[in-house]
Amino acid sequence: MYLIKTIKGDITKVTDVQAIVNAANNSLLGGGGVDGAIHRAAGPKLLAECRTLHGCETGEAKITKAYNLPCSYVIHTVGSIWNGGRDKEEELLANCYFNSMKLAMENGIRTIAFPSISTGVYAFPVELAAKVAVGTVNRFLQDNPDSFDLVEWVLFDAHTEAVYEAEVDKIYE
Ligand code: APR
């Protein structure tokens, strides 16, 4: 049986998962927010490997080593930029979670941590993002029983953590 949980903290510091997910941009060449934090913590070899990947489409996911991070893999995915909900933002965000889980499963990864994809610079409303995130991951786990032991969201602020926690609580009600 798998566990889904939320914690408040810095995703570059979690030690209980094999892979952390990066909220990257289409270039995969680093940026601010969690992307910047992951590249700073991993060191320059992460950028060097990312350069060999030739970018990533929105909603898609690519995997690299984690270098100086305390996990084994980084799965880079590119969230959708919120534009009022008129440009398939929800569907593309759901693709981020589906494709990250699928890529993790294909690599034998059973424990994974996500940030709150798209809710920072990309301005996706946190409440809707949390619904999409938790709903997509939960459906993936139900469709692929015994494929994961732990999926956690590592949230950087108390409000975001409370929103995701409320969504996860609904699963276990
Ligand atoms: N650990 C966990 N979460 C973090 C961390 C961290 N170290 N740093 C920031 N966050 C949180 C933010 O507070 C926000 O809730 O990650 C969430 C996503 O915010 P962003 O990092 O801005 O990501 P996103 O909204 O998907 O925008 C992606 O921002 O950094 C650039 O290169 C990136 O262009 C891309 C865009």
C-alpha cells in the first residue's frame, strides 16, 4: 500500500525519496524558484547533463542524475503558465504529474517528491493546481497498483502546504 503525504520544507533537502521533481522551463537550463534551488544544490554537473537533453515540452518530463542532491534522480517537468484557464493549462499540468510518475515507474523509482508545480512564477492558482496534482497522482497510483511506496509534496510555504494537505486528506476520508 502506498503513502501520499505533504510536508513543508525545501525539496533540495529531502532524504526519504529516490527522485525529486523539478518545476523547470522549456529550455531545461535552470531558472529561479525551485529550478534555481535544485541546480544550486545539485551543482554544475546537473546543468551539463540538462544541456544534452535539448529542452522539454510543456507537460513532458525528462530524467537526470541528482549529483550533489541527497537523492538519486531529478525528474524535470515543465508546467503550464496560467492564462486564465483558456489554454488547456489544467490538462498540461495534469500531464506533468502523469508523465513524471510514468517516467519514475519506467526507471524503477518507488519514492518521489513533487514541488507545487506551476504555482510560483507560472502563477497557476494553488487551489486548482493542488486538485489537479493530487487527483492525477492518485488516479495513476490506482491504475498502477504496487508501483510506488511514497509520493510526497514538499511545499515551501504554510498556505500552499495547507491547500495540498486538504486535497490529500480527501483521499483518505
Ligand atoms: N523547495 C520546494 N518548493 C519550492 C522551493 C524549494 N526549494 N523553492 C520554491 N518553491 C516553490 C514555490 O514557492 C512555489 O510554490 O515551488 C513552487 C513552484 O514555483 P516556481 O519555482 O516559481 O515554479 P513554477 O511556478 O512552475 O515556474 C517555473 O520558474 O524558476 C523558474 O525556470 C523556472 O521558468 C521556470 C518557472
